[in-house]
Amino acid sequence: MFRIIGVVSTIVVTCLIIVVLAFRFIDTPKQKNMQQDMVVMSQRYQLLQKQIQDLNQQLAELETRDNEIYRSIFEAAPLPDSTRSGPVHSNIDIDIYNYQNTEELVEELQKEAVAINHRIQVQNKSYDTLRQLINSKEKMLACIPAIQPIANKSLDHIASGFGYRIDPIYKTPKLHTGLDFAAAMGTPIYATADGTVAFCGYDDGGYGNHVIINHGYGYETLYGHMVRIKAQPRQAVKRGQIIGWVGSTGKSTGPHLHYEVIRNKNKIDPVHYFFNDLSATEYEAVLKKAAVSNQSFD
């Protein structure tokens, strides 16, 4: 009897040890399914976070363009970052998936969505304000440079941008104060905004045959190296009106138009003043072309 009891006890204890070890080190089918679900959930949350990051980047680009271009044109104060961001929300970190339950993760995503929604609402209000400025400043808008000075739908004519470029004559870095549009001799040149011709004539120093238009509101534009000038002194011109034709007069190494935008006597990058001409995608393409560090034509 004692022998039988001992054998049975040994069997029972052994079975219990096996069961404990099995539950501890071997996953059940249910546990395996749960682990697989967790992997899928982590991947989905990571994808959602990537989408949120992309939205944040797109919003940041809109906000930058709003502050640095549109609001500067209307001389309106930029919106402070605190107004755009609203309440501070934490970002989701993929490393915390192992320490948070589903409800906590969903709550984090909801906070991210609320933050983005707030920024979108603020941006919409900003554009509403700009729309009101547009309605009240139609005349001013007509006098602000807003198109490319030559037909350039393919964007292939931009040869050199604003900034330090290699001088084609002296082969040294020099501040290039405008945009060079490479084009065939005789290509029409258009006034980029309404205004009055302040100067038209020849300059031995560099611009050759060139025209300067005073647009008012602190804006002037300069069009250099023309083969022939059509505009007349003190002539009132409209945006899109032909004022001359592309040439290579003055300090020039080939047929092109040198175009400048001058605001309050300061020469500024003209690339931001084509907003009537370009879509958002085309604008980005122009920025990249103009930013290339190369040799200018003049």
C-alpha cells in the first residue's frame, strides 16, 4: 500500500511539475493568437503615427508659407507658434507599446488628432483673414509682382537664382540679386504687376537695355539685358503687358532675362512672387531650381 501511494504521489507531483512548466514556458494557442494580434496592433499604430507625422510636416509647410510669404505680402503679423499649436500633446513613442494597454494607446492617438485638428482650424482662420485682406486690397494686389516675367509653364527657363553665385566674367562668388531666365532671343517679357515705368534705357555697367517699373506700396521690378525695349518712360503698364524682348545686352554671357524684385529699396528673392502662376507642386520645383548654386548669366 505504501509503495502504491508513493508511486501515485510521485506521478501526481511529476504531472504537476510538467503542467507548471508547460504553462510557464509553452504558449497556448490562445496566447499565440494574442501575441500575433499585438504584433499587428503595433504595426498599425506605427503606420498611424507615420501618417500623423506626414500630416504635421504638410501643416508645417503651409504655416511657413503663410507666415513668410502670404502674410509678409500683406504686411500682416505672423501667427505665433503658441496660437497654432494650442495645448501641448505628447507624441507616441513606438518603444512604449510593451508598457501601455490599448486604451492608453488610443488616447495618445486621440490627443494627436486633436492637436492636428486645432492647427487646421487656426490655419483656416488665417486664410479667412487673408481672404478679407484680398477683398479689401484688390488694387494693392494688382500692384504686387505675382507672375513670371516670361512664359515659363514648363519651369525650364530658370537658369540661376538669388544669392551668391559664380560671376561669369570674374569667376568669383558674387551676390546675384535676381533670377536669370534663359530664353531665346526675342522672347516677350511681361510686366509682373501694375505700375508706372520709372526708367527705360541702356546701362553700360551691367544691365544693358533694361526697364524699372514702380508698382507703389514699396515695390519695384527690374528687367535687364533686353534686345529691345517697348515700354516708354512714365507709361502706365498692367500685369501681363509686354514691355520688351529678351536679349543679351550689357554684362551678359548669353540671351536671358535678369529679373529683380525690390521692396522698400531692398532687393529680395523674386522666387516667392510667382504665386499667381504656380501651383504648390510647381512652386516647390521652382524653389529647388533657384536654389542650385551655379554660375549666373551676368
